[in-house]
Amino acid sequence: MDLYWKKIKEEKYRAGYRKLIKKSFVLPSGVEMDYDLLDDGNDLAILALTPENKVILSKVFRPGPELVLSEMPAGMLKVDEDKIKKAEDELLEETGYKGKIEFAGTAVHDAYSSKIRHVFIAKNCIKVSEPRTTEEDEKFVEIIEMSLEDFRKHLRSGQLTDVESGYLALDYLGLL
């Protein structure tokens, strides 16, 4: 069975602040199909651990689910940006912690997005400053430390927006 789809057209457009791509394919059956996909660019997520292996998270309101969620530090990546440097900067900016950064792998964001998420580990993190967020809605953030056992429960609960990066990072460390 041939599962290859031939792309015949791609067009970028905007819907409000969201960037989208309309991709047209010819399926193996010969049928033409159009798909509207998110064009969010790439990003990164960081599983940050203290010397005692506590996970550093930010408690922040998320407007999509309308909930306060405990999240891993993360940020958007520019095309040619140094990923390690960006991970260091995001960790410090969002949490006030510094640590030894290691690359853990990449994850596809979802089936209808062009985004690739780059996942990092930050080991032996220590607090060196207060978080440096500047956007108005990000000023209401609480930094917490969570045990690995509680973080595993937190991942299973689905109450964060980036469950897959948490699992990928724990697997990389052999801590699942």
C-alpha cells in the first residue's frame, strides 16, 4: 500500500494573529485534499532540575483552557537562533534559575502544525535572580519546585500544555 501523499500547493495566510498554511495534496487514491495547518515556527521546552532533582515549574494562567497550569519553561525559536543559548536565556528569564543545559531531542507539535519542539534538560539549577518576564499577563507567575514523583503524576494528569516534552525529557534522563 502506497502511503505517500504528493504536495501540489502550499499557501501561507493569516487568521487574526495566527499564521496558517493551506497545503494541498494528492492522496494515493488520486483524491485532492486541502489542509489548514498552524504555522507557529519552532520552539523549545526545558525540564529544569535542582541539585535535589526537584522540577522547576511556573504556575501561570493559560487563556485557552482558562486554568492556572504548572508549566515547564519554554520559548519560541528564531530560524538561525542558537538553541542552547536560547534555552539558557528562557530558563533564566522565566524562572530566575541557571543550570547545565543538555539537548534531549525533538518532538512534532501535532499532526496539523508545522512546529517542531526542541526539548532540553537543565541540571543542577540554582536560583540566581527573580524571573524577568515583561508581558503584562506573565507578571502573575509563581515559580514552584515539584518532586519527580509529583511531576510524573502531574504529567499523567494532563494539566500542562506540553506533556510530551516532559515525557521525552524524563525518558532521556532514564527517570520514567
